[in-house]
Amino acid sequence: MASQPLIAIVGATGAQGSSVLSTYLNTTSWRIRALTRSVSSSKAKALTERSSRIEVAEANLNDIASLRKAFEGAIAIFGVTDFWTLISDESNKAKVKDGQSFAEWGAEMEVQQGKNIFEAANQVSSLKRLVFSSLTDITKWSGGKYTYALHFDSKAIALKHAEEHFPNVYAKTSILVAGAYLENFKQNPFFKPKLEGEALIFNSFGTGNRPWPFIAAEEDTGSIVKALIELPAGLRVAAHRELKVMSDVVQLIGKAAGYEVRLEQQEFPLPDDLKKDLANIFGFVNEFGYWGNDPSIKQPEELGVELRLGSIEDWVKAQDWSKELNG
Ligand SMILES: NC(=O)c1ccc[n+]([C@@H]2O[C@H](COP(=O)([O-])OP(=O)(O)OC[C@H]3O[C@@H](n4cnc5c(N)ncnc54)[C@H](OP(=O)(O)O)[C@@H]3O)[C@@H](O)[C@H]2O)c1
């Protein structure tokens, strides 16, 4: 029904956006527009088949006109940008400028994607709330010590631009700062453990004793975004279930999977620019914590809304580790 409020979800086929979509599917009073680069991809087709309440719309973060069209009539927008897709496409290497590395190009493009979300949202007269997925401004909160956290700072730079250039939309915006995904332990080759005999070998990343915030992005993002849509704008929320040191999380996985655990600090098999990006992020988190000393950050429990996020252990126990490790 056209009279029902509409939410437009960027990245609806991805981890964060699919969680927002699932939450709003359970909220029968909303219409859902799921944005994707290709309506004919298998993930987009699966959304069309999942429910007649989902309208799948083609839009590209690199193309403001397509975003503008896909945001039309929305009361709420969930916006997420994607550094990793940009730099996973080898053909993009031809677009790198002189003196720029591929990751630096990716970060510059991700800044532009964020700006595009705000610029397109600025033209949506029906808009009441934009929830933008960002990360910590590491250059700022490290006092200039860590200046190469490319894919964190890129999201923060886009926000700063929005604050200056699109104050009307910025005034309707709340910010989600996603913690490290628990799903990384199943899907990301650098986090996923390797089975060697009776031991599970995890990369320690040199994270030391500093606790990290972990989120089950596919399960948790939606309820936090819904809270941010219902609450007044101007919130910046640390989106996570719990803080835990990496060595404790991997012990939980070892216990659930039935193996002893070994942590080894391994080199990232990555180009130098990405190694430097990750080293800056891990260095920052070790020294300053994931959010630095940003006083505006609110913890989920400070929202005053029941989010039912569960614990890290709940998530670990719910996974089929024999399938994950042997699949
Ligand atoms: N992994 C972590 O621990 C972690 C933690 C915090 C934040 N993040 C951030 O999360 C972001 C990615 O979000 P995610 O994990 O939810 O996504 P994801 O699962 O990696 O999937 C990528 C999503 O982005 C969409 N997308 C990619 N390029 C696009 C473009 N040019 N135009 C429109 N849509 C595009 C894809 O849609 P289609 O393919 O359907 O077009 C897909 O829905 C990254 O920027 C990353 O830095 C990750």
C-alpha cells in the first residue's frame, strides 16, 4: 500500500543491509525497497522471491541519479558504502591515478559513495531519517598518529562532508558504527581458522589484550537501525553485542568446535597498501580502543530500547563449525 511508510535499503543483499531488510519484513507496517547494482543477480532474485513486500530496485552508489530515483518517496534510508567491493574488482586498477595506490583509490571512491548517499538523500522531501553506516575517524581520534586507516577514515570523511554540505539531511541522520563482524570467523580468509590435526590455528592479528566490539552483522544490524529510525536523530551508536579480547573469542570457537586453539601472528597475504591500512587500524584499536575517545558514541544499552542482541557465545554456539571448517 502506497500509504505505508517506505524504507530504502542500500546493500540489501549484503550483511548489514540484509539484516535491516529482515527486521523490516517483520514490521508489517513498512514497505521495503531493496537496492542492488543488478536486479538479475541471484541474491537480488532471491529477495524478489522472498516476499512480495520487497521491491528490488537497481541503483549504484557511484551514480547519484540512480540513488536519487531509488530513494524517491522514502521516509527512512539505510546507507552503507563498500570499500572491499571496489578494490576486489581488478578492472578498477585502470582507474588509479598517478601516485595513488589501489587501496587509496578505493578509499577515495568510498568517500564519494558516502557523499553520493547524502547528496541523493538531500533531494528526498519525504525523508525523516537516514541511518549511515560509518566507522571511527582514526586520524582524528589518534591525534594524527595513525593516518593510513583508509577504509575507516573514508567513511568518516564522507560524514564530515555531509555535515558541511548537506546540513538538512545531516540533521535527520544517525550513525551506526559497526563492530568487527563475527561472520569474519566463517567467511573472511584472514579470520577463518585453519584446522591442523587437532588444533584450530587462528591469526592473532597482534590484537593483544584490548577488547574488540563484535557484531553478528547479519543478525544484529537490523534491530539497531530500527531503533535509530524510531529515536530522535543525531545518535552515533557502537553497533556490537559485546566487547571481548580476540583470544577469548577464539577460545569460545575452539570449545564449540571441539578443538584446541593456537593463535599465531600471521602476515596478511595482501598488497603493501592494504597491509598498511590494516596495521594502522589494529595499531589504533590496540592503543586507543575501537572508538578512540569519541565522547559522542553511545553503547547499545544506552539507547533505552530492548535490542535482544545476545552474546558472542550465543552466536558461536549457534554455528555449525564442522560444516564451516570442513566445507
Ligand atoms: N567485515 C567487518 O568486520 C566490517 C566491520 C565494520 C564495517 N564493515 C564495512 O561494511 C561495509 C560493507 O557492508 P556489508 O558487510 O554489509 O556488505 P557485504 O556483505 O560485503 O556486501 C556488499 C553490499 O554492498 C553492495 N554494493 C557494493 N558495491 C555497490 C555499489 N557500487 N552500488 C550499490 N551497492 C553496492 C552489494 O550489493 P549488490 O552486490 O547487490 O549490488 C552488497 O549488498 C564495508 O565498507 C566494510 O568496511 C565491515
